[in-house]
Amino acid sequence: MLRIKLVKSIIGQTGQNRKIVAALGLRKMHQTVEHQDTPTIRGMVHKVKHMLVVEAVAPVAAEKPAEKPKRTKKTESAEPSEETKE
């Protein structure tokens, strides 16, 4: 897991650098995001490394969300409907 922080403004940067920063999910100065440590993310970070501070953090075990109770089908009433009555 990588913790990435934008420490330099995108003002005056090339359009490609701005798009990379946006693709990393960074919009404001000193904003921090966390991403999985993948070659794709590493490549993006490498392109704009002069604007970022990156630190490796231990992955946090994601808690499994509590399961919702399963819905049961409504049972039909014991009385026959008007259509089935003769």
C-alpha cells in the first residue's frame, strides 16, 4: 500500500502531469490518498515524483461489512384468492 501526498502545485505543470495527478485522485495541495502498490501506480508516481511525497504503509485489513439479513418471500395467505374460488 502506498500513501501519496501532493506537495507541489500543478500550476505551471504540463497537461500530462496534471492528468496524472488527477488520475491518482489528488485535487488539492497536501491531500493524501492511498493506492495499492502496483506497477501502474508506481509508473504514474515516477512521472510526477517531483510533485509528490510517497511512503509505503502496511495494508490495512479491510473489515468485512456486516451482512444484511436475507429477505424471505412473502407467503400467500391461507385463504384462496377470488380467482380460484368457484
